[in-house]
Amino acid sequence: MASLPCPVPPTVHPDDRDPRRTDPHGPLVAEWGARAACRGVDATIFFSPDKERGLDRARREAEAKRLCASCPALTPCRDYALSAPEPYGTWGGMSETERRRYARQQRRAESLQ
């Protein structure tokens, strides 16, 4: 997956992270954030509550990914999360675990070149 150059939005406390968040000082993030399908949706489907595990986590992530699947901002959102790197939540249809796995695979592939 090719990553688009993307500025990192301002630092936000992890408890306040929200994929719908836009910042007037981050024009690229504001542009895709304004058209994101998650605008107006309860952010709790994107972020794991403390100690959430197993089936509860899988259900919440699946709900977030269903919303992401039809989002017109899926690609720039995912690119932001991979380039930031964004440690929390579901962004661009990828969970925290999937983004970490992807980053590891990318590092391995780069080391083999």
C-alpha cells in the first residue's frame, strides 16, 4: 500500500483521540476529516475502553471497520494512521494490531532490499 505524504495533526491526549477530529491548522487532515463517514458517530466504536478484550473488542472493531469500508476518506485516514504512527483506535479500516503488524512487515521488506 502506498502511503500519501500527510502532516501529523497536533498531539492529542490518548483519551481524546477521535478519527473525526479535524484541526484548522492541519489542512490535509481537515480536508479528509470533513468528508469522513465517522463524522457524527459515537467515537467509542473506534477506541477500545480500558481492559476490553476478546469478543467484545472484536465486535467493536468489526462495527468500526464496517463504517470505514464505505467511507470516502478511508485511504487518507489509513495513510495518516500509518504515517503518524497513530497508536490507538481503528483508523482507515485498520485496528491497532493490524497497523502494528503492517509496520513490522514493511520494516522487514525494507531490510531485505
